[in-house]
Amino acid sequence: MNILRTLLLTSLLLAWLSACGGKTEPNRPTTEPLETEPSAAAGQDESKPDEDTEPAVIEGSEIEEETIEIKDSADGQPLLTACVTRPDVTGLVDGAAKRAIDRYYDACYREEKEWWVGGLADFARENKKSAADCGGTFLPFTVMESSEIVYDGSAFLAIRRDVEAYTGGAHGSHMVYCENFRKADGELVTMADVFRTEDYKSVILSQIADRSSQEDTEGEYSGRDFYQNWEEMLDRSFDESSFFIGPEALTIVYQEYDIAPYSAGTQTFLVSYSDISNELSERFLQEIYGGK
């Protein structure tokens, strides 16, 4: 039962963290008052494999938004440590566009904090009690979120958020969230904005499949520990919010477990604009090629 409970709690956490990417947040149970105090972030020392075809990171700064430690009011022991940093877009966008992006992250991180001190702390308390009942050791939950600006073009800004979470079990989890903003107004750019066709999923999957069939053992996809049915899982796990705009290509992101085992980590694929130019919207083409 403890294993099933841990899997359930982890899936609930990942489902909620996807809320900032347009997914639905799970209901948060009512919780008793908790003590919170600033603390240095305590992360899990998880070794992750190198990931290929990742977008390059733009030199820039981050603002540390908050680090909190939530303790069990019954015995004062730590339940959860959470730390989030957010991107600093100062100097990259100005005026109303900057205010729109700042509001987006204000709302995102406000909801995350509510989740930490609410449902997630309750889950940690249940896990702690279960460990005590079984004579085991409780490891406090951790959530560590960092941000990177991965593309700063003339028309678009792409920001990557990495969330490393430990919520019990043998190892933690890693999720990558993608946000692309139009610099002119600070609006979030969707995949529907990029393509002229509504069936952009088929266009992207076709590009990935075509490249994989053309690759030999020394190709881009060699050495990746995919599931045997990974091409089928490409379709089933496709998330239209998981992409970055870049100067010459889109970077399509698949989370750990989507198409490969946990040990393989996050998987990314480049889809060149030149290969799909007929499928891209006229506005996007004008903006992306208006300057890089």
C-alpha cells in the first residue's frame, strides 16, 4: 500500500505542476496551520544523464523568489522544503510586455506556494506517519524549481523551467516546462500560433519519424534508450505546450517516462523551420525571420 500511495502522490504532484502549462490542478485538501520559515534549499542528489539537442542557455540572471521550510506542527520536524527561482526578463522586454510576463509568473508561483503549504504538505505528513507506523525512515519532500532563458530573439523569448521534486519512493522526478512569449506584447505563444494548419501534431510527429528512419547507427537517435514502441508513445505522450521556439528550429520536449525509461531522462527533438516552412503561419515566419 505504501508503494501505491507514493505513486499516487507523485502523480498528483506532477499533475498539479503542469497547471502553469495549461493543465488542471488537483483539488487540494484542507490542512491545519503550518509553521513556515526561510531556509536554505535541501535538494536531492539525483544523478541525471546528459541530454542531447537541448537549446543553448542564454547568459542571464535569476531572481530567487522564495525558499520555505514547512514543519510538522506535532513534533517540529521538517516535512517539505521548497525553493523556486524565476527568470529576470529586465532588459529583454520592456513596458507592457514585461508586465504581462511578470504577471504570468506571479500567478504561477503564487499557485505553487499554495500547493506546497496545502496538499503537498498534507501528503508529506501522511507519508511521515506511514513510515513511522512501519518502522521506516521519512525523508522530507523537496521541490526545487529553476528557470533559464534559452532563446532571446528579436520577436520571441523562450524560457525553460526545470522542477526537481522528491515526494517519497526510490528517486525523485524531473519535469521540464516550456514558455514562449511574444516580445511585442508579452503574450504566451502557443503551437497553434506557430502553424497555419490545425493538424500540427501530425506535422511534427512525421518529421521526427522521418528523421529516425533515415538515421543509421551513428545518427542522432542512436544511443538513446527508447522504449521499443517509442514511436507509438510519441503520439500518445505528445504535449502541445512542450516546445521551445529557437532561431532555426522548434525544440519538442518529452518528459521522463514518456518515450524512454527514467534513466534516459527528458528527451528532445529538433524540427527545423526549413523542413516545415509550408506548414508555418505567415505571421510566425515574418516574426522569426525578421531577425534573430
